[in-house]
Amino acid sequence: MLRYLNILIFSNFNPFQEIRVLQNLEHPNIVHYLGSEIVDDRFCIYLEYVHPGPINKFVREHCGAMTESVVRNFTRHILSGLAYLHSKKIVHRDIKGANLLVDAFGVVKLVDFALAKHLSAYTTDLSFKGSPHWMAPELLQAVMRKDINPEHAFTMDIWSLGCTVIEMLTGKPLWSEFTSVQAMFNVLNRSPTIPETLSSEGKDFLNLCLQRNPEKRPSAALLLEHPFVCRSFDHNLSPTKKKFDHNLSPNKQKFSGLRLNVNFQLLYHYYYILSVYLFSILVIPKSIRVFILGNTALSKRLACTPQRYDATLTMHFR
């Protein structure tokens, strides 16, 4: 049905770049490409429907900023998607809150691959593209030198991830008080301010992502092993656990895979419904059972409505 699809309409640029990238991707943290067609004088791309939508919009409209526990979970999902992309030699080049969609189960999906690029032995120029407030300093420096090094492409995504983590924690982009040109000047000459309220693990994670030297930034696959994301569900951990190795060489890095975000409130909700259903079958006579299901709110609770999932996600954020 049409209402279950996001329709992106393009008029002033070539959309085939995004299609070439998306049609070959299959990952739970990347939005699914469903097809495309020409409608009148417009070219439409159909993507998986993800509600409530962009992270930045949800935060702005509902809570102003996210708690660290939620940011940890979301960051793990973003990293999982990035690690998959980078394993395919694809760089996103525009990671930010507006390009990250969260669904009703709290799963984050990367979207908007219009600037994405597949790197190959023949790639010599990445061009100056991206959003200034999330742009890596080496990209701006390379543009001034007219020499953009493709080897730093993946680390540019990691810098943007660090900026996005701060965006989720504070509810606004880095350098949001400045214009795009002023923001680029700050990116070139200043290091981003890390929120003081962040845990030591979070500060260490951001320091790694926001290393000004791109060669010192870990890969997405390695960052998946960082305590900030791999300890998302356990906040009372023993200090004797294995520490993150900051000096692990890239050729020893492994993709750790997706760690699923389990919504325990939702599981409890299903368990409750199942218990009531079994009780009604085993204990309540059939004639009374039909009357109850037809005249009470129980049948409504059994229905999977978007409103219920919205409420579940709101409780999850709180």
C-alpha cells in the first residue's frame, strides 16, 4: 500500500547514484530500496517506511535531547550500518541526525545515499560534498590543497558519527549557532566540545571519533567493540572486563556483527496478552469469551496500531 512507503521526489539532480548504491545493500540498519518509477515529469524512489522518522526531528519534537543509554544503543546501530557499508567499500559522506531514521522498535537505519560513493582502485577524487557542521577537517584541508585522499574517506564518516553523537546528546548540531561558512572555519581551527555530563566511556569514544588526525581514528568495525556501545545494556559492569585496545591495527579489526536492541517493554506487553488469551481459552466459557472480546477494550489491545508503537517508543526514550 502506498501509505507504507516513503516517496522521495527529485527534480534537479541525478537520482541514479543513490539507486546504484541502495539496490545492492541488505542490512537491518540501512533503509531498504523498494523500487523506482517515473511519474509525469518526476522520478520517484520508493524506500522502506520508517516511523517515527529522523532522529533529529523526533528529539526536537519530543524530548529536546536523548539520555546516554539511548544514545549508546543508537550509536551501536549506526556503527553496525557503517561497518557494513565500509566493508562494501562504500562511504556515506553525509552522516547526521536528519539522515538517520528510527523505527517504532528503536532500530536506527541509515538513509539518503545521494552523496554516497563506491571506492575502487580507479577512484581518485571524492569531491567537496557533505554538510558543513558534520564535515571532517581533513576534507576541508584537502579542498584547499586541491588534493582529496580517498584513503581518508571512511574516517570522514567516523568524524561525522562523533558529531552526530553530540547532536543526539545535546539536541542540536555542533556549531549550530554559526552559519555554514562560520561552521567550516570552526571545524578547521577548533576541536568540538564534548559534553561534561557524558560518562568516561562516552568521552573516550568521542575523543577517538573526533581525532583531528584521520589516521588515528578507529574504523567502524573496531568502534563496535568499544565499551560505549558494547556495554549498552549493562550499566553495573565489573572493572575487570576486557578493555578496548586503542592501538589495534586495522588489519586485525573484525566486524562484530549487529547486537540487536531488544525492547523489553514490548516483549512484556506480548507476554501479558498471551497470558490473558490462554486464560480466556482454558477458564472462561466460549459464550462469555465472545461477549468479552466483542465489547471490551481487550480486542483493541490485541490490535497492532501505530499509536501503540509510538507510545512504546516514547516510553523507551524516557
